[in-house]
Amino acid sequence: MRPSYKVTELLGDGIGAELSEAVHALSEALPIDLRFEPVDLSLENRRARKGAIYDEAVASIEANKVALKHPTITAEESPNQVLRRRLNLSVIHRPVYTIPGVPTNFRPELDVDIIRIATGGTYDDPGRMIGDSGAVSLRIVERQPVLEAARYAFNLARKTGKNVTSASKYTIQKATDGLFQSVADSVAAEYPEVPHHAELFDALLAKIIMKPELFQVILVLNEYGDFLSDMACGLAGSLGIGASANLAFDASAVVRVALFDAAHGTAPDIAGKGLANPTAIFLALSMLLYQLGEIRVGKAVKDGTLDLLRRGVRTKDLGGSESTKTFTAAVAAEVAARL
Ligand code: NAD
């Protein structure tokens, strides 16, 4: 019997509909049953249903444990931020690697897993003016999410035989980054077989450009992870092709729920024209399959998609001539042939 899984699918705006169709078409080619449970997070539906649509999304994700999210318009609120808060998604895992067929200005190959604490840092407090002569905001670092992120990073490194670099400015931000660094060091001591070193974040940025091969898993606080992910994507040639896992943990630091999404937005300029590149959502689906324990299927989806790009089968944004549908059909055939 084919294994069967329920997956919450968060529908979005713009090219979201075409990406959803592409995901369903690819899923048909897999030797497992993915039963998608849709929740409509389009702006129109969010406005109509107000907070109730988030209650529905949260209940569905809590029940299914895994979700695939399509891009949504950020208007009154950011659905990603609402879901991160409501589901306590405290860690973001963003693999960034050179993709064959994606032109880049950066010659060395890059292959890093960025593990970012998704809460706190400078991002949870918009700050306030002090008269008109200055402004202040709080920078928050909490032990628990750092612990969860560190354990996730070291587990990933142990499983894959990689090293971990924890990066911060602990010499200057002694309390906040000092706390981060001491938690990272104490978790590192629990994994003596995983090579670990601490870097100052500014030095890391220089070294990753000069010697990217030194870095495999990188553990960072929220804003550093934000800057680093975009820089790494720039080095790999595209901001648009990445995918992420947003993770929440139980008391024993095991992943409790996981939400996977593409890094790009709703691409309103090409929506409905059959031009959307589904690579990122396929890579997000591949990560979801790994989370379900379907490693062979997840690997086939990732390798099949990347191999087609390498062979020149690409959508227009990457200089090719495939439409969303023809690229998807090619990926589905390639993946089926690998399984
Ligand atoms: P965008 O990523 O939507 O588009 C930037 C450029 O990249 C556009 O030219 C677009 O056509 C192209 N592009 C993006 N994804 C593509 C794909 N899959 N295939 C081919 N081309 C693609 O960024 P934007 O224009 O700044 O944002 C548009 C909307 O998306 C905004 O409302 C923003 O809030 C939202 N957004 C949502 C998310 C999310 O839900 N995760 C992320 C980023 C932006």
C-alpha cells in the first residue's frame, strides 16, 4: 500500500495558484499519497475571514504537523509573521547552494545550511522615539529558541557529517550575543564528534566570500540570519530559488510542526501568465518529504529538479523557454524515472 500523508497547503496570492497546480501535478508522479488540506490565505480571504482564517490554518497545521505555504501579499499583516508567532516557529532552516544552470558572479561553489533563530533579536520591537532627538529599540535574545536552534543545527551536522559555525558579535554585545554564544558552546559540548567553531559575524561574512568551502552549517541570531541568507543567495546567483523550513519544537527539542515555503514573493508582474518558476516550491516540497521521513522521494524531487536545470530545461526567468506546466511535466517525468 502507498504510504499516505495529510499536508496542510496554505494557498496564497499572485503566482500561488499556478505553483499549487504545479505541486499537485508533481505529487501525482510520486509513489506516495500526499493528501493536501487547503487553507486559503489569499489577501481577499484574509480580509473576508479576519482572524478566523488563521485559527483554521493553525488547527490544520497542528493536526497535520507539516505544511506547504505559497507566497502571500504582505498588506495589513505578514502571514508568515502571524504563523511564526501562533505556531511558535522559532527556527528557520535555509539551505543555500549553487544551483547548476543559475548564472552567478561568484565562482566558487557554495553549499551551506543557515540555521536562524526566527524570533527576537532587533525584530520583535519596532522601537520608539525619545523626543525627536533619538530613538531606541530593545534587542531580545531568549535562551529557549537558541537552545532549540543549536540542537537542530548540531543534529543536522551529526547526521550529515558536517561542521557547525556559530556566529555573533559576542565581544561587543556581551549580554545578548554572549548568551547566544554560551548556549551554542554548551550544546557543542554535547556533540563532541561535530567540529564547531565560533566566529565573529563580520569576520564570517568576509571568510564565507573568500573560503566558502569552510562553512557547512551556520547558526545565527535572527537579524544576522536574515542578512546572511540574502547574501548567500546573492552569491549562489538568485534570491528567488531558495526554500526554507520554519520549525517549532516540543519540550525535548524534537520538531513538533514544520512549515515549508519558497523564498520568493507573489510575483504579481507574471501572475496568471504561465511564467512562474516552480523550482523553489519543489525544493520546499523536497524538504517537506525529508521531514515526513520520505528521504528517497525527497532526494529524487530535489535531484530531479536540479538536474533538469543543469541540462538547460528552464523557465524564462532563468533564460529558458519552458512554461510552468511544461517544466513541471519534465520534473514529474524525471522524478518518476528516479523512483
Ligand atoms: P517577488 O519575489 O514576488 O518578485 C520579484 C521579481 O522576481 C519579480 O520580477 C517576479 O516576477 C520574479 N519572481 C519571483 N518569483 C518568481 C518565480 N517563482 N518565477 C519567476 N519569477 C519570479 O517580490 P516582490 O515583487 O517584492 O513582492 C511581491 C509580493 O510578494 C509583495 O506583496 C510581498 O509582500 C510578497 N512577498 C511574499 C513572500 C512570502 O509570502 N513568503 C515573500 C516575499 C514577498
